[in-house]
Amino acid sequence: MSTDYDFDVAIIGAGPAGTSAALTLAKGGKEVVLVERGQYPGAKNVSGGALYGPVINELIPNYWEEEGFERFLTTKKISLLSDNKAVTIDINNQNFKEPPYNGVTVTRPKFDRWLAKKAEEAGAMILLDTVVEDFVWEGDQILGIKSGDDIIKSKLTIIAEGSSALLTEKAGLAKFPKPEHYAVALKETYELPSDVIESRYGLEKNEGFSNEMIGYAEGIPGGGFFYTNRDTLSFGLILNLKKLTKKKLKSTDVFEQFKTHPYIQKLIQDAKMIEYSSHTIPEGGFKHISKLYGNGVLVAGEAAGMLLNAGLYIEGMNFALEAGKIAGEAAIEILKMGDFSSNGTKIYENKLKKSFVYKDLKTFKRAAKFLDTDRIFTKYPDLITGLMEKLLINTGKPRKRIVKTAVGYVLKTMNILSLIKDAIGGWRSI
Ligand SMILES: Cc1cc2nc3c(=O)[nH]c(=O)nc-3n(C[C@H](O)[C@H](O)[C@H](O)COP(=O)(O)OP(=O)(O)OC[C@H]3O[C@@H](n4cnc5c(N)ncnc54)[C@H](O)[C@@H]3O)c2cc1C
């Protein structure tokens, strides 16, 4: 095979991982092509939409002055739901109101397009409506990508195809999680004028909140999410696939049932649903990170299993952005060295191991197993909402001391051994 390359680097997928890699490489003066199967970046992407601020600010300084964003997040709410009750922890922090902002909401069609435009302005070529089907192989060396009869030859290829990981598998790098470590996410987008969003949820202009919800999902591990955008709302439910199958439940039925909860009804009332989508998410965590490099190839983002679900944190987009940036930086070094075998591409793994992406996945490596415990999604929401009812209800009779009522209620409702087991599990994993 001739070694006339079309590009230094070909990147598969214009999600956060691929575009971040393309931007980094283009800024570094490299010839890079970003290939996306959608008609535009973000067309095929489903996401709740809470993005932490620092990584994007490193990629695009003062990013908030631009158009890719919805609202900055000052409030995070975590709600436990049971039959007709809800208990919500409302964490409001005015420090998060200052640039570079701790978190912002994004809608993927807008955010992905904006980021891709930045990569294009930096010099990356973007090829849309093109499905990469295979690689150009020379022995066990990857020398580019194939789409139908079209071939693009490149010294290096970065796979950033998201959770399907089909090409990651073709490259011999995939480490697929077990079925219990896949979730299905259902998402709806609702339209609501921005002034109504602000008055209804008590927000200032451009300010937003996120609300994660546990419980009231037929006992399936997972949880709901709700984010305020400029003039839309992102609302959805993430459900463990194995438990759904085991209970012979349809995700759409569980979602419809979830939506009947009075707490949720109030969140979405009078808003008009304008979009519905669903997607799978790998939640295996650290143990299921794929092999990150091979001969002529690197893999970044969700394609490599880089998604953290540790209950309080659900992070995928900022992991993808950071991993893509590191893949881009590693590619620049590899191109300089000229060693495209796995001996050379290993640099990427070394770099990634020093990043928060790898370190956080390692810190929370037991979280996936702990969050697979049904009790967390059934017993505890019932326990907390029931306990609060018990403590607050007025029966017209003398009250007992709060601690006595609480301990009595917990002991009556929960198996003490399970409680101890979960406390130890929680301590060790999250
Ligand atoms: C419902 C839902 C809610 C979520 N909420 C959040 C959240 O609030 N915060 C957060 O940080 N993360 C969230 N995530 C996770 C987050 O969306 C992902 O972790 C993140 O998008 C991963 O980025 P990526 O670039 O690796 O992959 P993706 O965003 O999936 O991008 C991959 C791209 O590759 C393209 N592609 C795939 N195959 C090919 C091919 N063969 N040829 C050409 N192009 C191809 C796709 O079209 C896509 O554009 C959520 C996910 C879901 C499903």
C-alpha cells in the first residue's frame, strides 16, 4: 500500500470526544478530518444536557460568551420519589453563578454544532452524512477509514463513535460491559417560554437548575433527570437494561408510569412535548474501559466506556471532551515521533491515566456494583419519604421525640442487616 496519506488523523464521530480531538489537532496545525454519520453534528445525539464548565472553558476560553449554551446551573436538586410523596434536597450555590460557571445546560444539536464549527474554524475538515464502516488495514496496522467505496488514508485514526462501540470492536479494542452495566435512557424535550421557566422555577435570567430523581420506576435501578434550557426542558429516565428484561417490563411503559408522579406532573405541566429520543448508556465504569490504543488507532469517550455514574455525578460529556483533548494531544506527539505502532500510540494511555477521567473512574470503580442494588431505588425512597411523613404528620396526639420516632420507623421498615450492608457498600464505593 502506498503511504500517501490524505490526512494526518481521521476521527470517527463528531460528538464531544471526536470534536474535542479534532479541535486540539487543528489548533496544533495538523491535517485532520472529522467524519460524522449525522446530517449535522448533534443530529443523532441524545443527552440530558448538564455539562461541567471547566473542561469546555479550557478548550474554548470564555465559552459562555458564545451561543452553544442554554443556562448556567446554580441549583442541583435530588429527589426521592415514592407513591405520591417526594423528598427533595435543594442545593443552591450562588458561587456557581460566576464565570467560568460550575455547570451549564446544553442541547446537543446546538452544542455539538457549535463545537464542530470551532474545530472547522481552527482548520479541521468535517465530513457529514458519512457512516464509517471499517478501517483501511495493512496487516494489523490501521491506516485510515472506509465508508462504502470511499477510502480516507490517515497516519492515525481516533475512534469517538459513542456507546455502540462497533468500530472499537472491529479494531479489537472493545471490552463490552455485561448487560447489567448497560442502561437505556429515554428523553423528552418540552417547549416552555423562557419567562415562564424563570417564573415557574424561581430562576433569574439565564440561570438554570438540574433535578435528579430516584424511585417510582417499578424498582428498576436508574433514575430520572430534569434540566432547564433557555426555552425548553429536558426530561428523561435512565433504566438498567438487565433488570428491565428480568422483570419483563417495557422501558416506555415504566417511563409513562414515572411521568404520572405528582412531583413530575408539576415539573412539566403546561409544557408541550416537541421531541422524543432514546439511547443506551454503558455504565460499567472503570472495569469496562476498553483498550485505549492499538496499531494506528486511539479510542476516546463513550466508545471506550468513559462514563461515570456515581449517583451524585453523572458525567459523560466532560469525560468525552477531556479524553478527546488528550487523544488529540497524544496524536500530535505520536505524529512527531513517527511511531504509529502500539508502542508509539501507548503514549495516549499514559497521558489519560494522569487525567481526572481515568482517576475518577478508578475512584468510583465500585459504584456500578453498589448502584445495582435494587433497595436503593425502592426501599430507600419509600423509607425517607415515609419517615418524613411520619415526622411531619399531625395526628392530634402527643408527639414522641424525633430521634425515637425516626429510629423506630427505620427499624420497623428496614432489615437492619441490609441497612448495614448498604452503609458499608456506600462507604466503600461512593
Ligand atoms: C439520555 C442521556 C442523558 C445524558 N445526560 C448527560 C448529562 O446530563 N451530562 C453528561 O455529561 N453526560 C450525559 N449523558 C452521557 C453523554 O451524552 C455521553 O457520555 C457523551 O455524549 C459521550 O460523548 P462521545 O463523544 O463519546 O459520544 P457521542 O456523543 O455518542 O458521539 C458519537 C458520535 O459519533 C457518531 N458516529 C457513531 N458511529 C459512527 C460511524 N460509524 N460513522 C460516523 N459517525 C459515527 C454519532 O452520530 C455521534 O455524533 C447522557 C446520555 C444520555 C443517553
